[in-house]
Amino acid sequence: MSYNKKKPELLIPAGNLETLKTAVIYGADAIYIGGDMYGLRAKAKNFSMEDMKEGIAFAHKHNKKVYVTANITAHNQDLDGIRRYFKELVAFGQDRPDALIISDPGVFTIAKEEAPDIEIHISTQANNTNYASYNFWYGLGAKRVVSARELSLKEIAELRANIPEDMEIETFVHGAMCIAYSGRCLLSNYFTGRDANLGECTHSCRWKYHLVEEKRPGEYVPIEENERGTYIFNSKDLCMIEYIPQLVEAGINSFKVEGRMKTALYVATIARTYRKAIDDYFTNQELYEKNKPFYMEEVSKGVNRQFTTGFFFGKPGHKDQIYDRNTYDKAYTYLGTIWGEKDGLYNLEQKNKFSVGEEIEVIRPNGDTLQVTVNRITDEEGNDMDSCPHPRQSIYIDLGVKLYQYDILRRKEEL
């Protein structure tokens, strides 16, 4: 089957209203979010129904789409609540979600009954690895399927060739790689009683482990030769920004970024960089090739665990794992987002401490990055402050330059 290659959608995560607005302004075509229940990121701040409605209205005003996750593996006691939840979403009217992301067939059935006019996208949690599965969901009315993380580009291209042209393929291209099959991890439930399939994952795969041999109790042997032990299943982060031509050629409709628990700084950094890379490629392929080092430099400024191409070019090997630590590289600290102006000073809610005299950076949706010095900080009453040590304090600042709403402040850290 032939397939007309179009510019793919850039799909960015948001864990709260602030990050949703950031994603919209910094280049996302669509944003996926979760409510207080029924999504697989229970530790994310997530959205109240009021914030969800406001966020969807904001996105629609900017001609962007919003998809809402309801991709838990549902138990009997969940079903009535899920039905009420979908009814509430439908009641949003013109600002209802553009799609529901679902993995459970029972939840799918309820969505078809209660929200027949909202598209259904099948979550990666449904473990769809072949075109027969895609066609199965298409036959039931699904518009899109999120491919399993374990698929290669060759397999995705074969999928594309064997499904209807109007069926969409969504694929993770950046972010954390859940190592148990497509995220259906059992470790968290076993060790802590917190079910990853109900959104409560504790990232047990990131912990440090030693082996104990049956006949030698009390002797803890490192799994790896490193004396500090190792981190089983401890994958590097996925990054495919250098391979946009291959992703497009495979027939992927939506480039999905993982990270609903990340900050607005992370969302802005990754969204604006992938936005530029996609636009560059579709404008001038030589420009895209020339700018690859810039793209990699920029995405590395987001919190990461080093990068891998995952399963796209074959099964990952030992070089795609991290064996000596379980921490993230944090090149920059998020200081806050500009929300307004008063008397020549600019307002933000402080996210991390910074001080007068510090050199920091301002990033903007258009790709600009400014090096600035903090000249002044005041509280809401206009009292000068040497620093802002109180989390989430509303402050006013002077950086010696004109600032705009949605400018983001960050500080470079020594790694």
C-alpha cells in the first residue's frame, strides 16, 4: 500500500497546566495529559477537571490538540468511575479532548459507548507489535496505535505497508525507555506493592541490586564487575533527533516524547529542539544535516541519562545500558517562567533558588537563548531580596533585558 509522507505531529507530554501551556508555546502540535485517575503516571501532578478544561481550551485557541490518557489496566472496581470520567470529558463540549489514549479493551468499549465522537488512540501498553493487531483495532474504530517500544524501523515500515492509509502510527522518539515489555513492569508491584499498570511505578528498575546465591546466604555478590554494584534494566534515554529522515520514511505519523513528570524547562527544551529539527528537515534536508550537532547539544541540556536509539536499528546491547549509576545528568536547573510585568519588573513563580549577581540564561520559543545577569529581585510588596530561597514564591526580577510571557529562566550547572 502506498503512503504519502507528511510532516509528522510533534506530541509532547504535560503533567500540569504550566507544562501544557509551555508545550503549546514551544512548538508542540499536540499534548498528551492525564487526569487525577486512570492514567499511568499517578506520581505526576496531573490535571483536575477544571485545569484540564482550561488547558484544552488554551491548546485549541492556539490550534493544538490534546489527548487524555486512560490507559490503566482496569479492574472491576474501576469501571463505573471510568464511565463517569468519560461522561465528564464529553460534557466539556467544544473543549473536550481530541482523543483518548486507551489500552484496556473494556475501557475501550466504555469509551465507544460514552464518548463516541472522541477519537481513540491505542496505548503502547497494549503491546501492539504487528500489523494484524493494528488492523484489529482499526476494525473496532481506533484511529491510531502507539507502537511498542521494541519495534525496529524495518518492522514499523512493514506495519505501515499493511494497514489502511488513514490509520496513524504514533511512536516514542525521545525519553525514558521502560525495559519490561513496553512498560508493563512487574518489579514495582513485587517490591513495593505499587502497581506500574495503575500508574504508581516506583522505577524499581533504577535501583541498585546485588545477587545472593542460594547456598551462601548473607553474601552479596555484585551483578557487574564494578564494586559498586549495578542497575539492572537501567537503559539510557531514547533520542532519535538525528534520525528524522528514517522515522519519516518508515511512515510514522506522530513523534512522541516521554516525560509527563518532567519540568516546564525540560518540556520547552525538547519541544523547541524537535520542532526546529522537523521543520528544518521538511524545509531543507541539507540544513537539517548541518544542524545535527546543534540539535544534540540542545537536547542534552534537558535532564537525561545519556542517549540510545533503543530498538530502532536492532536489539540494544550492553552499550545501551548504564552500569555504574542510577542518576540523571542535569545540565541546567529550572528557575521559573515569566508570567507578567509590573513597573518594569517581571513576575515569575520561583522554582529553585537563585541570587542577585548570578549569571543565568533565558530561553525563548523562537529558539533564542540569552545570557543575562540577575540585577534585582523583589518580593510581591516590592521589598528587595538578595536571593529567593523559598520554593514557589512569587517574585519580580530585573535581568537588564526586556522579557516576554513564557520566557524560561535556567542556570547552567557543573556536571
